[in-house]
Amino acid sequence: MYKKFIKNPTKTNEQIYKKYRNKLNHLIRIAKKNYYCKKFSQAQNDIKFTWNTINQLLDKQKSKSFLPRSFLNDHNIEINNPNLIANNFNDFFVNVGSKLAKEFSHDTDEFYKYLEGNYNDSIFLHETSPDEVNRIIDKLECKSSCGVDEIRSKVIKYVAPYVSVPLSHNFNLTFATGKIPNDLKVTLITVVYKASENTNLF
């Protein structure tokens, strides 16, 4: 249809081509959805198989990023020794809090001056449910970017009905025991270069 439309680009041929193109894309989406629904149904009691299927959906390719071999420190001095670079990073993050604190006015009032009354039992945490987890996941924006788990939000939304039960169980265990899984304590630190210069970190 496409070749016919290219050779003879009339309005009629364009409409025919677009009609069959849209129909084909619709059938492909339905087939793909049915295929993965069947796979997830087969893996209901097999978490390893479930995650293997999710990884197939990810179709991710790790991008290689290269950092420069030298950097400019806060004194605008170029350093290329790995140990010195690490020490400069460390010094920056250790001292950034105190440097920022100097920019604020110092108030001698104690914190409890702003706390009046006694509010015991003022915070309540009710157990979550698979339905609540599904609603929260449904509000996520569909993005192709990943977190530390390398799972895209659109994949999470797709498999939400299958993972909401174990997720809600884990969340409730966290509430009950006060213990947070180590994987939830991980944070990503991204280098933000100054004024589009990939050698100036400060």
C-alpha cells in the first residue's frame, strides 16, 4: 500500500494506505498485549519468570557515558589525579551545608518555642492495599527514564495488576516493623556541570 501510494500519491491512495496502516498497528498492539497477558498469567506464582518477562518488555540498552579525566575545583584549579578528584568531591559535599548555613540569618530561639501543646497519637499509618498501590501507579507519568532498578514507569504501569499484591505486602511490613529495605535507601547522585562546562563541578 505504501509503495502504491508513493508511486501514485493521490488522495484516494493516501486514505487507503493510512486506513490499512492504522489497522495493522491496532492489530499489532492487540497481539502484543494478548501475548504478554498470557505470559504474565502463566507466571502468577513464579516471581523469577515474572521479572524475566518484565525485562523482555524493558528492551533497554545501557548507554555508555564518559567522564572527563580532569576537573576544575572551586579554586578554578585543574586536577587530574583520581585521589585528588575524590577528595575534592568529598570536601565539597562535607562543607556545602555549613557554607549555605552562613548565608542565613541566625536565630537564637530554640526549636521548642514553636511547638505548643501535646499531640500524642497525632500521626496514623493505615495499612495500604493492592487497590491503593494500583491507583498510585496509575498516576505515574509514562517515561522511558529509569531509576536505580532500571525499570521504566510505563512498564510498571503495564504490570501493576500483577505486582501490586507483593508490593502492598512489602509496604505493610515496612510500616509494621519500621525496617526499610536497603534498595529503597539508594539515591542517585548526578553530576551537574557549571555553565555547560563538563570540567567545572562547583
